[in-house]
Amino acid sequence: MYFYQRIRDLREDNDLSQQKVADYPEVTRQQYQLYECGKREMPMHLFIKLADFYKVSLDYLAGRRLHRKDSHS
């Protein structure tokens, strides 16, 4: 799974609009939409902000873990 699918799934699981999520890292809805559909590469600082926003690990967001939280936390 690519991270853009994961950020879409997280947004939908939390019943959030693209605009609501885009407001957190202060990007436009159009920019966020391009990240979410994989048409634009997301900068690392936004990747970190989204992990914080959803309270998930970066590894989960990147698709490197199946579980949202690190089992060592």
C-alpha cells in the first residue's frame, strides 16, 4: 500500500473532508488532493504533520507497519 492510499483511508475513517485535513498543515485543498491521489510528492514536513494529526507512527503512515501505533509505545 502506498502512503497516499493510507492518508486517504485515515481521512475517510475519521469522517474528515479534504479541506479539514488540508487546514492542519496549512496547504490548499487542491494541494492536499494531489498528495492523496499520488499525483504530487508530499514533503517530509507535511508527512510528519499528518502523522501527528492522526496520532500514528511515520512507519504506519508510510505503509511499513500494519498497526497504527508502535507496539513498543
